[in-house]
Amino acid sequence: MANRRWILRFLGNATSISKAKVNALLKGNSIHVIDMSLFPKLLLVEGSKEKMNALTSHSNAWAYSPEKSYKVPTTRKKL
């Protein structure tokens, strides 16, 4: 299965988790971190849907959804 980008959301207590724990958990599930700038609540990760299901099925502390992109409409006036 092809890898996709996912938004991984931490639903638990943000003070109870460290970057080292999260990196170890993701690496163990073959999920790659793309962006951790909104850690600890949100992460942008890349992996297969099966790996994401495996990660979130064992804990209610994580939820994921596919990354979506939107086209910004132009503000230029048409003549």
C-alpha cells in the first residue's frame, strides 16, 4: 500500500508525552514524521493506512485523518 500524509492528533494530556516517546512509537510502526512544529497536539506524518490503524487501534489517545490541501481563490479582479 502506498504511503500517504496524515494529520496525527494526540487526544491525551499534552504534558504526559515527550518527543522521544512519540518518535520511538512512530518509528516502531514505520511511520515517518514530516512536521512536528505543533507538537504535542498535532503532527504531520507519512505512512500507510494499515500502519496508522495499527498505531491508533491500541490507544484512544491518538486519532488521525488524511492531509487535505485547498486551492486559495484568486483575489484579482477580472475585467
